[in-house]
Amino acid sequence: MGPRNNRVLCVALFVALAACIAVWGTPAQGASSHVKKLPCGPSKFLFYLHNTVYNPVVNNTNYFNSIYGRAPNISFPNPFSFGVMNTFEDPLTAGPSNTSKSLGKAQGFYVLNSFTEFTLFHLFTANITEGDFKGTVDIFGQVREVDPVRYLTVIGGTGTFLGARGLASCTLVDIDHTPPAKWTLSFDLDLYY
């Protein structure tokens, strides 16, 4: 096949491809499209997570929302609690105070996952049941406790947040080490759909 024939073949393939795109790109008249457009939720969303750890020394069985699992069965020093897991069901609020308007609960866990520093792998679902927006937001990622802002990934959602992706910027608002340990975190979400 000569150069002229190659050009003719390329032009013919290009025209055929353009025709296919034109036909497939729009539904036929009277036919419905199978492409479902997701609802678009908020692009910004802020909530506060309040954690109180169970501590058998002060016996706070009536007012805790997170609990640590057993320490790993190891015989060497473990100063950063490598392998320890915490499961939680923390209240979420619209403001930084425990008495702020309730938004729902965060349910999930984190695992301490470093031998050399306090880092935690988080995986949780923020169940938003109150307010203007209702649904779930799934968040996961690794954070270093020493970082002033910790970044996690929004990997999905339901309801108003259906199909959400984005970034969750987490900051420590308050911490009280007096048993039982308590802390408040803010989660500022930048979302796209």
C-alpha cells in the first residue's frame, strides 16, 4: 500500500470514528440515556467529632464512645503502641462544643501503625442525620499526630453526599489527657461529585 493509499485510509478511519462518536455521544431520538447524573451535594462541609475513651481506672462505662483493643502480643518495647486499634462511635456536631447542634455520628476505627512515631490509619463513616444535608461521608487515610493539620481522603458518600470525593482537613480543637482522655477534632471537607 503506497503513501497515498495510507492517507486515504487514515481519512476514512477518522471520518468513521467521528461518525461513531456523534452517534454514541447522543441518545437516539425517543431513546433514553443510560447515563445517570448524580445529585450535586455541598462543595464545603464542616463538622466536629467528639471522642471520649473508655478507661477502666475511672470506670466511665456510662459515658464513653471509643475503646482500645488489646495490645499486640509482643515481648519487645513498643513505645508508639504499634498495632493497637481503637473503635469509635463519636458524636458529630455543627460547632466545637459538645452542646453544639448535633449532626449525627462517626463510626469507624483507627490503628496505630508506626514503630517510630504516633501515626494512625483512620477509616470511618460520618453518618449525617440532622441538618440541611443528610447522608454518609466515607473518610480514610493515615495521619501523624504531630501535624497541625492532618489530611485524609473522602472516598465516597450516600444521600446528599452521593458519589462525594475530596479532601478532609482535620485539626485538633481540644484535648484533655485527664482520665478518661477526651478530644475534639474538626473536619473541614472540600468535596466534588
